[in-house]
Amino acid sequence: QVQLVESGGGLVQAGGSLRLSCAASGRSFSTYTVGWFRQVPGEERDLVAVISWSGDRTGYTDSVKGRFTISRDNAKNTVYLQMNSLKSEDTAVYYCAADRYRTPRIGLSGNEFPYWGQGTQVTVSS
């Protein structure tokens, strides 16, 4: 089992950057695939980036390709989401989620991840 805590959200102007962190506690974090989801009110959580347990495979939804980068430091039990060139449509609550040895691919649904953080708000002002 793993516990996840997100941080790094906030208010930023369009074109700016933020780095989100997902800190994990528990055993064997290096065996967990981690995804970053985002959700706006009234809509489902959408997977925007995912990284394999070893960090050698990543995936991004089309709307963030070239702007967002997911990475991980297993020695620190942390996954990051670097977000550059932010747009107003990136405004959402961002969640990290984990599942052990889940094959990483965009299109995974939230139902396939058993472990979740509490979320962090990202607001991009235009």
C-alpha cells in the first residue's frame, strides 16, 4: 500500500510554470506506475501524464505534449509534473494516483488506480 500527497499547486499567469510534486510513503514505491490526473467541476478526472515504475516510459495527453514533463526520483519516493507554458484551460485540481506495475498508457481511467492523493489546485489566469 502507498500513501500519496501532492503539493506545488497555486495561482499563475498564463504562460507561466509550476512544478507539482507527488510524495509517496509506504513500501516499494519504485514498483508503482504513477499518473497525474486533473479534474474540473462537473467533469471526470482525465489522465494527463503517466510514468512507469522505473521511469523509462512516459505518456502524455495531446493537449499537454511539449508543455508538461513527468519525471520521478525513486530515491526520494517522489513523482514530479513540470508544467510550462500554462494556459487557462489547464486550470483544474490535479491528482496523482498509483498502481503497482500498471502498464503506463494515456487512456487509463481513474478506476484503474487504487491509490490517490488529496489533490492540489492549479489556477491559470489569462
